[in-house]
Amino acid sequence: MICPFFDTIHVRKFTIDFELQDCPMAKEVRISDATIERVAYYLRPLEDLKEKNVKVVSSEQLADICKVNPAQVRKDLSFFGEFGVRGVGYSVNDLLVQIQRILASDREWRLAIVGLDDMGMALVEHKNFLKRGYRFVAAFDYSPDKAGTKLPSGLIVHSIKEIQDLVHELNIEIGVLTTPPTKAQEVADMFFEAGIMAIVNFSTIQLRTPECCLVKNVDLTLNLDHLAYQLSKKGESK
């Protein structure tokens, strides 16, 4: 598949090449996945500080809240330009706005989900997504019995046969998969063929994807495995 856009985003390593209009730095900047995740994490405390009417925050304070090193905060932000005043800190509101612009979370993104079992239903009805600009505009399921069902959110469940038409009609940009592993690749291919270039994959398989497309795998059991390992080591040390 030839991708009509996202031509400078490389899925395998998930680094980004982009231009910053207001940044005097070099035109091309390569940002790691880990850096993007940390910068996204900085949004949460900034939002809380803004709600508390805090005007200025230092890198030390932000780092303490996020449990990282202050130097790491400054380094992460430096990839995107010059922020704050040395010896004073960052304007909470300005930094919040700039990070939202960097992450493109200052606009609404239109999502479609496939798989309306327990996890899928929980995601569609979770109000925090809409708060952050991620709106589910379509829901699909394999089961013929679910087609036509109206969800509490107001969405109507559609057959997966309608993916192609509705992706174009509703201008869907991101797909979310909560299907059984045996169905995940088939649905992912439907999304790609319809023009969706970014997928959040909650199934337990690794998807085969075109080089132009982005896939973020989310497997909660991996986190549980990590915790179980750490707990077992704590028990051995007693």
C-alpha cells in the first residue's frame, strides 16, 4: 500500500521528523517514542496546576510531580524550542498550550472502534477521551445481533462491512481494535484500505502494517506480568 501522507513517520522505531514554525532549531528534529510519552505525561500535572490557578512552575516542581529528573524535563522540552525563563520557571498556561500544540491534542480527533464486548464498551463510554479531544464517531462489531444497537453514548453499532464507507463519510482518522486476536489483522487491513493510518491495538497479536502506518499496542497483561515479577522478587528478598 502506498501511503498518501505520514511519509516521514516511521512505525518500527516510532521517531518523528517534523518542522516547528516558531523554533530556531534545525529544520529536522528526531524525537523518540519515550520522549513523546514523557511530554504527554507532563500535560496532566499542568492541567491540575492550571485548575488550582498556579501561574508558574519550575522544572524541579514539574519533575517532582512526574517523578523524573529536572534535567530530563528540560531536555525533553528543549527538543521543541525554548520555554520558560531561567531562574523563574515556566508559565503554566503557556507551557500547557505549547505541549498541546506539539502533541496535536489542541484539536479534535475522530475515532472508530471495532469490538463492542466489555472492553470496547468501556472505552466508548469513557468520558476522559472526549475531554482530551478524542471523539468516538463510529462503532463496529462482527456480531449481526449487535448491528443497529444504540449505545448509551448515542452511537449506533454498525457491521464491519460498513467500515470503508463510514471512514470516508465521517472523516475517521484513528482506529481502535478491541476484537479477538483472530479478527484483529483482518480489521486492521480494512482500516488501512479505508485510509486510516493510525491504530490503537488492544488485541494480543502484533499487527502486520504498511510502513506508512502507525500502530500502538496496548496489552494490559504485560503490565500485570511486570508487577507480578516485581512482587515475586520482593517476596524472595524477605
